[in-house]
Amino acid sequence: MRIGLAGAGRIGARHAVAMCALPEVDALVVADAEPCRARDLAARLAPAPGVTALDEVDDLFRSGLDGLVVAAATDAHACLVARAVSARIPVFCEKPLASDADGTFQTVAAAAASGVPVQVGFQRRFDAGNAAAREALASGRLGWLHTVRSCSFDPAPPPAQYVPTSGGLFRDCVIHDLDLIRFVTGREVVRVMAAGANRGDDFFRECGDVDTGSALLVLDDGSLGVVSATRYNAAGYDSRLELFGSKDSIVAGLDDRTPATALPERGEEPRAAYSGFMERFADAYDAELRAFVDVVAGRRGNPCPPEEALEAFYLAEACELSLREGRVVGTGEVRR
């Protein structure tokens, strides 16, 4: 299988390593808007057979690809996906599909019209704990669900230059929690109430963003969801999902590396906390790319189609609108 990779930055490099480890992938073709980054990545992967770098991203579409992994800058996603499906090349695309709701809607429509698989990179769906939580709820073990809570706590803020183009905390970060809650519960969110705060660096406020945020979600069966995120959790990266039902309660993402101290303390030496999302979800990143190879080979259906990404984007839009206007927002207000 010959796979192309558009984008040789941090997440692109991580995906490249994962692709090289898959036995089905015998050729990996890398390109980046900065050709030197593609060449550097190919050089670092040199022990792996079949890795080559191209000078232009456009050259990927003349390379006889069986599939394309899109890990380029956000503003390039929609165009790359559209070109790939037009060329009948299955695509794995990091979230978001586009930088705004209209662009996301148009990309979803183009993918649907083509019939070409487009898998979106919501890696938390592939985390073993989150998958087990979904199965536990579906099995009836929890009884009826009354509360679901999800958090995304980063140990340190991103670079200041990233924030103006990030889309804001809810679109950039909380969107993973929103997608996960839909995925695990199988329910839709009907309204949200979001709030945010700035207690850290000024550049978040200057960009109209917040460094900490929470949202209360009302699901279509009456159960409640709570999502929380911050850019300042110096204890380490923390991503947990908690489900509370009439019969039982469960948590995914709680282990001896979770950066939270149980009180009273027992004097035990803790393990090093997770340094970031790429370490916390390392197995999930590998699993989603294994799934993509299976999609390309026709061995399984698409586990995260564009329509799912659009739904998560709508929820993030609703949260941003609620944050700006200080009111409850029905999700129907933001749908196209």
C-alpha cells in the first residue's frame, strides 16, 4: 500500500512513525509546505524502507497513492480533502476538516458526493478506556445515565502565535470532549451553556479567547454533560471521561499517571504524569491509523466519517456562541 502524508510537523511526524510500523504500508510519500521539513522527516525515518520526500504537496496527487493522511496546517485541510476525494483517494484528515462551519459543511458535502472514504482524526474514540465506557453504557451496566463528565487539561499553553488561528478553546480543544460524549452515549446534545475565564497569559484575552472553559450540555434524553478544559494544568496532561448512572459509575483515563493527588496522601512515590495528549493517547493514535489502513483496504467501514466531525463542530460553535453572548444556546441555532 502506498500512502501519502501531507504535513511533516509534530503530529505529521507522529503519524509517519505509526504508518511505517504497519505491515500493509510498503511506501510512505511525505510532503510539506516547507520542503525541508519533509526531507528532514524522511531522513529521520530512513531505516524504514520506502520513505521518500517530495518538494511540493501538489506532487502527492501525481504519486499513485492508495490513501492520503492530512496533517497539514488547518487552513489547508479542506482543499487537500477535496482534491483527494476528487482523485478517488481515501483520506485520513486530522481535525478540523475546515476552519469554519461553512467550510466544514462544504467539505462534508464534497466527500458525501464522491463516495470516497474520509476518516476524521478524533483519536479519543480509539482509546481503550473510552471504548470500554461506551460498551459498559450500551450493555445496561450503568442503568440509565444521568451525568457524563469529560475534561481536557493541558499542562502548559500553546505558543502565543498559535492562538489567533486556533479557533478558540472550544473549537480547538473541547471539540474532542464533545465528539467523545456523542460517541460514548449515542445521544445528541440539544442545548449548551458555556463560560470561560482568563487567569493566565494576556495573549488569550487579546485574541478574544479564554484559557479555561466549561460547558453544561443537555442531551436529548434529559441526561446532563459537563465538559471542562484549561491551558494551565502544570501537574500534567489530564483527559478523563466519567459516566454516572442509576446502577453504577465508571471512569476512563484514571491510572497511576493521571495528574491528580488522592487525599489523604499515602506517601507513595507517584509515576511521572502524562506530558501531553500525544503521550496520553499514543495507543489511540496508532489504532486510528490501523483503522484507516483497513478502510483503504475495504476491510471495515469508516469509524469516524465527516458527518460526525460536522456534528462536533456544531457543538463547539454553540459553545463559542454561548460564551460570547452569556446565554443558553440551542444547537439548532448553529446548524446549516
